[in-house]
Amino acid sequence: MNRKIYLMMTIFCALMFSCTDLEEDVLDESSVENLTDKQIADGFISATYARMSDLFTHTNYFNLQEISTDEAILPYRGGTDWGDNGIYIAMHQHTYQSTDPNINSTWNCILQGTSRAITAITRLPLLKDQNVNLYIAEARGMRAYYALLSLDLFGMIFIKESEEGLGKIVRGQEAIDYIEKELLAIENEVSNDVGPGRITQGAVWGMLAKLYLNAGVYRDRYAATFNFSGDDMDKVITYTNKIINSGRYQLSANYFAIFNDDNHDNKELVFALDQRADVNGHNRLAYFSLSGDQFPLVAFPRANGTDGPGITPDYYDTWEQAYAPEDPAAKDPRFYQQNMAIYTDPSATCVAAADYKINRGILRGQQYGLIRENGAFVKCGDGTYKVGPLSNVTRNNPNLPVNFTKQIDFTAAGSNYSTGYRVEKYEFGKKSDSGRNKGDADIVFIRLADVYLMRAEAYLRKSNDAASALADVNFVRASRTATTPPPALASMSLDLLYRERGFELYWEMHRRTDMIRFGKFEDSWTEKSNTDKNKRVFPIPQAAIDGASNNPGYLVQNQGY
């Protein structure tokens, strides 16, 4: 056996072009001579998953999937924060270009993950370990998943079966066929006892359902009207049925428990990023939208928010219109979860450390929280912690309340630190001493509610079976029994289903894909009026185009860039 095993190695260069700053550590023979085959095999499969933590951060995949849509907007806060040469404004306005660093970073994460999967597939057969066949199946599944992400974002994938030579670039039906083939090949080879942080049969079925649901888009990215074939929709129904009927998954009675920092064992999760280990867990999705003067953890006076994106008034209006004249917070437990009595009991200004917990969901109006002075939290006389109305002290503007407003835009007034309703969907990680790191919550990719909604959409697109679609949607709504669930809907259509996906899956990095599939991505919303169909796919990063210049015609830029 060749003992010169290249653990944690990327073959990004072999895929296409020069590595520049993408080099990773190569462990030579002397580095692994004391490792068992089991340790080496574990290293290969761990490396295959490892790029997911960086890929699913706030400025990478979340940015591309949410800030490009009507759900999230990130202005130049106070003229000092989140300016970044206008890239977040460009993302929202659909004027992004091939030099965008976050598009480049997302591309690199996907390609590095792909290369690691190929390395694992190539090297694992050389090892004598009982998990080799399972790990090969998982690596093939991850290669297919990275390909699915690449197809969705960039309209193309790389097909590569070994570490040698150039990969083949394919688009459209050929890309769909390849992903389908890879997933079907491992459907019965993966374990059902390793999820949700690894590839299981449920994860494979979920990826297949997503592939078929979006196949009409992937075949013709710039079509005036997408053709969702009955055959594709039948396959969506087949694979969502497999997940639902497997008995392995269960809708969570408590909606926000799906996103708690102990959610790894939540039965609603089908496929997720396992963040339980401190070494790779990040808290970015929890801290990103909060104010810099919101401190969620008594133990860590440095752990705060960053005044990132708010939700657009357009998206908020969908909630308001659905439940008018009542407040959506009173009607739908997915909108908001109150955890602090100060919002209803102004006398509750002193809170025990064990009882302090910030609110979740869509946050509006004056915010209350721990009062911080000189780097420490103020205590009451009995040793509990003082809680009161917050102001923008960290922004050197103590006279500006942390009072989240509906209005948010790119004007000076609309870009101030407290504009926009905010989202705290994932629980702020209890170990996150800086607010940015050590998140324990698994980041959800596929969950059972999405599976039901995909099946409902397939019923509608295949035969306009509104009754079956309505049953699925209402089943999901009725499941949130930890509090009063939202009322049942009386009818169902594609427009209502689109709205329901917005209610159920907001801030979960589905919105761009949904908007394109439902024909909404060229619509106008706050600060966005661009109708360019070319923006349905992102540009291939200019750095990649430049790096492939030694192979003329190999890597061709996407249309319109």
C-alpha cells in the first residue's frame, strides 16, 4: 500500500487551475507512519466535511442566498460598518460582479470540498478499515452535494473521478444526470445511524427531492417560464414520501427548538452541519443580525451582535398581510418567541443569570437587555443582573435607542444602526465568548418541514392537487404545539405555498433558490429593481477565470458577466 497519504489535501489545482492561496497541509509518509488505517480513514472523511463550516457562514452561502433576496438587506451601517466596498449593497441590488470576494470565497469552499471528496474516494480503497466502504459512499454523497450547490449557485459543476488531470465542466441536463447518478448509487450504501451531521439515506433522499424540484430551473436558467415536468414532480413525491414514511424524523413541537444550540438530536433535522465540537463551530448566524449593544450571555461581556442585516419591509409585510388586523407574533409561533419578562413586565429589571435569555425570531421595537458599563454588566443589589432599554453605546451614540424599525434602506437615515427588524433564529451559542465563535447549534440544510413543503409543491405543480398540498402545509403548521399553533389555512395555491415557505424557512438560506423557482427573483423590492435574468446565476470568480487561462476555452464565464 502507498503509505504517502495526503490527508487534509486539496486537489483544487488538479481540478482546474493554480492554487494561489488555497494551499493546505500535505502530510507525507513520516507524518502518518504512526497512524492506523482507521485514523487515516477517519481523517479523509473528516476532511470531506470540514469545509462546510466555512461555507455556511454569514458572508458566504448565507449572503448569497439571503442578502440577494427580499428577505435580507445589509446597508452601510452608520457610514462606518459593513461598507466593504459596496459588495452587500451590490448583492441586494443584483449588481454583483465576478470580483466579489464573498462569491469567490463561496466558490473556493465548494471546490475545496469537492477536491477533498475526490481525494477520499481515491485514497480510501487503499486502506484496511471496516468503515472504508461506508466512507467512500459518504464521500460520493458529499461530492454530489457540493455539485448540487455549485449547479444552483453557478450553473455548472465539475465532474472528476480521480486526482489526476482536469475535471470536466458540465451544465444543464448533463449536470442533473450526474448528480442523480451519484446519489442513486449510494442510496443503499450509507448508514442511517450517523446523522444529521453526515450523509444518511434521508439526506440522499432529501438531495434528490431538491434536485428534481429545481430541475426545471437547472435545465434552462434563463427561461421566461420554467417547465416543471410531471416526471420530475413524481420523483419529488417519491423521495419526500421515503423520508416521511421512514419513521426516522418528526416535526418539532417547539419551532425554535429546531435551532437551539442542543439541536443535534432534534428529530426534525434530516441533514445538517454538526457544530458540537468547539474546533469548528461558529456562531455567525446567531450574531449577524443582532445589535452591537445586545449581549446575550451573562458569562461573556464581549459576546455581542454586529448590526448586520435586517429584514426588508416587503418581507415583513407578507406576515402583516397574512394575519391582519392581528399581530403576527400573537398568531404564529414561528414569528417570535418571547424569553424575557421585561417586554410585558417593566418591573422585571433585575434578572438572575440562569434566567437571562434573549428573545428569538423577528425582533421589533425597543430592545431590552444587559446593561454594560466599562466592560462589565451592571448588577442589582441582590447580585442579579440589571436589564433595561438598550442604546447604541458601543457605537458611541448613547442617545440613539436600540429601537428596531420596520424601515430600512440605503439612505443615510435607513442605514443607521437600529434600522430594520432583526432576526435571531438560531440560539446564541452559550459557549461563544466572542459572539462569533464556538457555536453548538447544528446548521440545518434539510429538515422535515421542508420535506413536507417540497411534496406540497410537487402536488401543485404536477396536477394542481391543492387538497393534498393544503393537507401537507396544514400538517406542518399544526405540529407546533408547544404554544398555540398557527391557524389552519383554508386554501392552497403556488402563491400561498411560496408565502408559507417564507414563513417556515426564513433565514435558512433557501430564499434565493425559492424566488428563482417561483419566478420572483426579477421582482422589485426595497432598494432592488434590477430585472436582469442573468443574475439568476452568480458569476464564476474572476480569479478562477484568470487561473484557468492556461487552458483556453476550459472555464467560460456565465452569461451576462
